[in-house]
Amino acid sequence: MTRSKKTELLTSLGKACDFPSYFSHNWDSAWDCLTDSEAIHLRLDLTDVKRINTEDFNVFKSIIEDAFREFGKPQLWIIVPSENEAYALEN
């Protein structure tokens, strides 16, 4: 069974922030773990995520923005494939 893109996105976030083992890969848990995290700078590598649902990405983005607005952390850096790499992944 393949993982959903949402799960891949949440897994990437969990790895980048070293979330605890009780992280349950949903948005509420991501918020709780992110705001409890010591991460100040977040470098998130999404090159392995081939497609992200726009709604999921917007939820993800607002969690990060809200955490930054309320707690002043983390500062987010996202790494995505170049257009050529993304095109190659699609074909």
C-alpha cells in the first residue's frame, strides 16, 4: 500500500523537527508536536513527494505560519525539485 501525499508531507515534517514517537501523522498532532518542538529553523526536503494536494499543502503551510506567528518559530525553508526534475518525475 502506498502512502498518501499527506502522509509523506507529515512524515517529512516529523523527520525535520525530530517529532516524538507519539506523533500520529495528522494535522492536530503536527501542530502539537511542532509547537512543542525545539526547532528554530526548519529545512524541509520535499523532493521525494511527487505531488501534493493543494488543500493539504495549504493546511500544512498555515500550521507553520500560525506556529511562527504565535511562537516565533520555526522559520521554514522548503526544498523542492527543480522544474526539470519535477517533469522527469511526472513522466
